[in-house]
Amino acid sequence: MSANITSLILAGGQGERFRPYTDIIPKPMIPVGNNEKPVLELIVKWLRKHGVEDIVFLVNYKWRYIYNYFEDGSRFKVRIRYSIDEANGYTNTGGSILKAHREGLVNGRTLIWYGDILAPLDIHDLLKYHAESKSDVTLVVTSRYRVPVGVVKMDSDNNIVEMREKPELDINATIGIAVIEPYILELKLEDKLGKDFDFMGDLVPWLINNGYRVKAYIYNGEWFDVGSLERYKKLDMEWITRVFG
């Protein structure tokens, strides 16, 4: 099933929460694990492990750094192409995805993966769930989420009666991985959302509000968001090495 899937990896952000390091290298190239491999390399290898060998990097900021490392992907036994988000007004995560489709880089079912997310999920199972549920878009969603701040309970007089520091709550949260059907990108989204829009924040709510079928794939495993320097310092490097090799 994975062989006919194209994966779009969002890797064009400026990584402002990683400065000053991202003044030198793009955020998806930040090294992780004991072997100090770039985040983007671990994602690519995980995709290949599950048979996804057609990959498009959606790039912009310092994109030549990424291109010089990966080139056409043959070193990693995949095909890598590039959509550079710097022309025609297409920008932000949604605009970048739409631009890649308009350029003919993706025509079939598409796996979208944010370039700062590490999650060893079963891609075959995700795609099987998406197909069997006949979903237009499937979002990978956690069953629980550890909030990055303290949470309190108060009584009617605003006295704090309970305090929990960074608790794990029973809430569902998206983790930046999705599957989308090609006909969604064939809609005249520019007329609805313009060319500068967010995939999760703008496109998905618009689809829900207009009656499209958006399903949740519940993922109970470990995952890491390498989105900021604060989160990076808390990464379990031993776990990353053990799981991703």
C-alpha cells in the first residue's frame, strides 16, 4: 500500500524558537540521538522502512543546506524532490502543500509529515485505517497529552486547592502527521483560503465546516516535537537512538 504514497515533509520554517542555532542551519537539520543524525534523516529513514520512497521536501529557509545533504535521495534509497516556497505567493504550511500539488509533484494519496516531529508510528496501519474509513483527511491524534505548563484547580474564592506540574491530560492532540486525498487539493482552495494559509489551523477547520470527512487515527505511542530549543533539551536521546537507529 505504501508504494503508491507520496510523502510531503514540511521543512521550510525559519525555526525562530531555535535561534541562534537556526541562524546557521535549518531546524529540520538539528542533530538528535547519540549518533547525532538530523531530524529530517530519521524521518526519511522511517518512511523508507515502511515502503514510502517518494518524498517531496517543502522547503524555503536555508533550503540549499537541506538539498546539499540529501540531493536526490539516492543515498537513502528513496526519491526526493523539492518544492521551494519562495515564489507565486504560496506560503505557510497549507500554501506550501497546495503549491507542491499545483507543480505536479503529487497526484495521489499523500502523507503529510511536519519536519520537526519524530513518531515511530505504524505507517501501514495509518494508511489502512485511512482507506477503510473512506476519509478525506485523517489526522494522527494522541489519546493523552502532556501540557508544558502547570495546571491548577481553584475553589469559588480563587484559592488554589490543587497544583499539578506539566500533567498528562486526557485530551486529544494532533501531532503534525496526516493523510489527505488528492481531490482535496484539486479544489479551488485559493478562492476559499488564499495562498497563505495554515494546514491544521485553516484548511482542516474549513473542510470540517464544509462537510468533508475528517477522521482521527489514535496513536498511543511515544512522540517528540523538536519544535523549540526548550523541547530539544528535554529529548530522550537514548530512546531516539534505540527506536530510530
